[in-house]
Amino acid sequence: MQTLNVGAGRTDNEYQAAEEQRRADLLADSRSDAGYFFWAAGLAALGTGLLPVRLNVLVSIGAVDLLRFYGTPLVVYSAAAMWVVAMVALGFAARSGHRWAFLAGMLLYGADMIALIMMFSLWAFGIHAFFVFRWFQGQKALKDLNEAGGSTR
């Protein structure tokens, strides 16, 4: 019996099976974290008034909240709709294994967190921080998968 690594005690087949399982777990983790883009899109639609029910106390988009002070209603709802569409598009790209989608989502929500602090919306800031954290985990899983030589497609 041939073993890899001193003291590992695994055969080549066992090692390859473990690595294949690790790659499958990383891919599943990244796809699971990509699902949070769709949650973010739904909560953004709920918090900005695009849906008949509006819960801007719990969830809101800082940039849209700032636009409410300076823009017309058409501009506000257009920006909110573009935000939701961008989140859905990033969700599909992230689910397809594109690391840049996670990074773009982190950048968008990180910038929006600044606007939320200006609006004193701490609960929404916490929700944003949760999404940024999950997207960081998703992009890290894709990075580890690419380093392990796995395919993201």
C-alpha cells in the first residue's frame, strides 16, 4: 500500500476521493452563498417600496434612502429597481462560479453601508454586514476551489 504524505495513512485513491469531496463541498458552499444575492434582492424590493408592502424599518438601501431626500419619486423607484436587478444578475453570475460577482456585491454593499451609517439605520447596516460576510465566504470558497484545481462550471 502506497501512502501520500508522511503519517497520512491514506492511499492514493483515498486521497483523491477526499480531495474530490473537498472540491464538491467548496462548490456547494459557494453556490449556497450565492443564494444570498437573491435574498438581498428580495429584501431590497421589500425595503424600497417596489412591492405593495414596505418594511423600511428593518431593511433598506442607503443610496435609495438618500435619493428620497434629493430625487424625484421616478428617480428613487428607478434606482431601487436597478439595485434589485443588479443583485439578481450578480446572484446568477455568482451561482455560475464567477468570483468577481461576489467581489462586486461586497463592493456595492460596502459602499451602501456608508450611506446607511449616514442615515442612522443600524439594523439595515447589520443586515448588510451579514450579506457582505456571506459573500466573502463565497468568494473565498471559489478561490480555494480554483487553487485546488477544481472547475467552477
